[in-house]
Amino acid sequence: MQRPLLGLALALCAPTSFAEVTSGAIDPAFGSTGVATPGLPADSETCEDLLLQPDGRIVAIGANQSGPAVGTNFVARFEPDGSLDTSFGQGGYVFPDLPGLVAVRLYGVALQPDGRILIAGDGSAASIQRIQVQRLLADGSLDPSFGSAGSVVHTLPSGSATVRDVVLQDDGKILVVGSSLDGFTSADLDVLVTRLQPDGSLDPSFGVGGHAIVDAVQDREDVADSVLVQADGSLIVGGRGRVTDGGADFIPFDFLLLRLDPNGALDPSFGNGGTRLYELTPFHDTVFDLAQLPDGRIVAAGSAGRAPWRFAFGLLCTDANGEPDAGFGVGGRRLIDFPGTPSSFARRVAIDPSGRILVGGSSQFPDNPGFDIFSLARVDDTGTLDPSFGVAGRAHVDLPDHRPDRGLALALDGDTILMGGTSNDGSGHTDMTLVRIYAETRAREVYCSGAPNSAGAGARIASSGSTSLAANGLVLEVSGSLPSGQGLFFYGPNRIQTPFGDGLRCVGGTSFRLLPPVQADAQGRVTRTLDLGAPPAASGVGRIEAGSTWNFQLWYRDAPAAGAGFNLSDALAVPFCP
């Protein structure tokens, strides 16, 4: 007899005046009404990749494709709130210069543990495409200890090269992945992985003179777009390959994976002599990004052809040796369509702390196939769409004043998602565009500010679960606290904002501690499930009752070089119901 009563209590708790954020929705506090752009004068900008620094700042790379300084690449850094970081480069921008190269294009960015930034792409000299990598100091200036005054340009012994990704190994060596043109006139593309020493010179212990070139499908087009490093130092490379033309005009691509050993040689224990093609559909299938699940399984994400030039998000899950995971989707494969959209293109994949798989890209606009919208999907480790995300596991991030919106980059930021791409600002200009998206549906009203701490941008509080007294299941969650540090949640009736320690105290009136103290995990995350029947909440002035609103905050220890030795998160107002 209690189940109907509990159901009624939960129904009565539907948020009214209390704010609720929905997973898959834009965070309006980021940038300008949820959208951040660098504001360059170019007529057409791109965003090819982005990364999130430990301090919460965002580095994005792109290019001016038309207008002033056409063809000029740029790196922009944003503050955690989406504003430009004016301490970086010239007012938030860096325009890397590579004399002697033309048609230079940046495609990959990586962050070193010391804060230096690697950017990689390709450019042409004497009609030959060449590998180019640069390293920036934390302030955006070129690092003189890298290559020649911060830049290196490497030319293959024969043929041209394209670059699509850059990854930093744990030992500081740098991996650059792309494709090589087999000779100067042949149309046969092969997979290319180049490894550099930390100073930018070629690593002679890798492949042949620093380059590993793999003809995965002989005399066919093999293209690589992504690389990941396995625990034993082996490299998984993902891209696309043609298997056969059968005499037909339409020659489909398949997902391509291959594994190199730490020295750049094909690993014969993987696939067919080190390489393997996977057909998701009879049409074009292409891997654009790779990720690794906590148990070592490999996830490849890209586009899968539903029909000629009609695509869905495509996922492939294999074990560490490339064998499709029978427990994932159908035979290790999963196609995701977005209802009402004729075509969808997946470009990035990430694994969240719970082991769920987030895929980002774009879909054609339902009422106008010439326009795109940012699109996201989230599945569990079996390939099942996560019903708690967006609508049935899928979300469109439609920017009405910014079309077309092509999602090209993705990063996870605690309980939010960062997505980057290009969009039209409504005046004919195409802008680099960043948005921050809620990863979870949460009942919350965050106020006040969490000050930066010695680990980064500061601690942010949120909540999940029900605000119903009957359900007794509200969970307080903090991200960005000190890794493995000690803290204490407290609550009170009033909102204030006054300096306290190294931050702001945002909870006033008679305050109550939620004992015992809590300890953050290695990523600085803290959670506490409220027990509304436990003291001090059960009686007296601190009692939490239906209809009351209480304010919660986390106090935590911090020990910067100079400071009070403690800091605080921002604050959360929670109205409770029956």
C-alpha cells in the first residue's frame, strides 16, 4: 500500500519555481547565453579540436577560411565561463606562423603535464604536404626548446603526408597520426604514424626513421584519423579502408583498426597480421575517433552509411585484441539514428567516469537538410541508449541564431560536456563555436561562486536524486575539489556572500554540519547522500521539512603556497517537498 503514496509524493515534487536542468541542454551561464565564440574578424572560422586544462580553461584550435588573414590558423583559450583568456597570446589568441609552408591546417591539440600545448597539422612546400608540429608555452608563446624556435616540419622520404591527430605518450614522446601518399602521383593512401622525441626530433627507434607507414589494404585507400595508447604501450589506430571494388562504381569504406607494437611494427596477434576491417553497413563506414573503456575494450566511433550519402552514428566495440564484443549492440556494432533527421555524422567519442560512452557530432536539420545541428548520444557499455540522457539517449543542441552547426570536438568537464564546432552567426559569418551542455538532469539552483583552488578552477556543487522527504534520496555532488582531500558539507537557511578562507561563504544563518567529514576521490569528486532522518536534520531548528528551502555548501582543505588553508565550493539552494 505504500507504493502509490510514494509515487504521489514524487509526482508532487515536480519542480515549479525551483530550477531544474536537463541532460543534453545548454548551460546558459557559459559564454553568451550558452555559446562562446572568439570573435575574430574572419568570414569563416573552423574549430577542429579542443581540450580541457586541469584549471578549467579551454584550448581550441581552428583556421580562418575566408576574409582577413585567410588560411591563418589560430589557437584560442577560454576561461571556464566561456570568456576569452586575455593572458593567452594576444587577447586570447595565438596565430602560429610557419614560414615556407602554405595551406597549413591544424587538426590536433594535446596538453603536456607541465602545461605546454602541442598543436599539429600539415602544410605544403614545393607541392608536397608535410607534417608540422608546434609547442606553445602556457602563455601561448612558442617554446624555443622545441624543434627550431618552437616548430618542427618533417617530410616523408617519399610522398606527401596528411595529419589528423596528435597524442602524448606517458614518456613524453609525441604521436602524430594521418596518412601518407604512396609516391608523389599515386592515389594510394596508406596509414601513417610518426613518433617524435620530446624535443620534436624524429624518434629513430620507431618504425623506419620515426615513421610507421602501413598499407593496410594493398593498393587501396587507407586513411587514419585517430590513435590511442594501450596499457602495454601498443598503439591502436583507427580510420577507414576499402576492401574491394568488385568492378562497381560505388566502392564502400569499412571501419579500419590496426595495432602497432611500441616500436611501430604491426602486431600479428591483432586481426589479420595486425590490421582488421569491420563492415557496419554495405555503404561508407569511417572511424573518426577512438576511446578505451576502463576494462581495456576499444570503442571506435564514426559515421556508418544507411544508404549512399545517408549516415548514422556508428559505434564498434572490440576487446583489446580487436575481436568484436558480442555483448555490445549486434555483434559488437551499434548504429544510432536521430529521429526526423536524414543524416547524422559522429566525430568524437569520450568515456565518462561511470563508463558510459558519449558520442558527439552533427545531424542535418530536420526541416532543411542543408543545415546541421550539434548532436550527442550516450550509451552504456553494452551499446544500449541511456534513457537518462536527453530524449531516449539522444540530444540535439540547436543554436537558433547559429547555423549551420557542425560539431567537431568534444571534452568532458565534470558534470558537463564541452562541445566545439562551427556555426553561422546569422550574418553570413561562420564562427568557431563552443557550448557547454549538462550531462545529467539535476534539480538545483546554484548561486554564489566557488573560488579557484590549488587544483584548478574551483569546486562546483550539484545534486541528483529526489527532493522528496518520502524518497529520502537527495545526493549532493561536488566536482573540482582537491583530489583525495578532506571536506565537510554544511547547510543553513540564508543566502550570503562574504569572504571566508580562500573563497566565499555563501550559506548564512544558523548552520549545521553534515557529519562525518567526506574525502574526495582522485579526481576531486565528492558525493554525499542526505539522510533526512539523521541528526541534526531530524529535529530542532535544523529540521528539513516539506516546503522549506535550505542552502548547501562544501568546506574543504586546501594548502596553496599562500592562503588560509581552506576553501569552499559554490552553493546550492534546495526546496524540499513531501
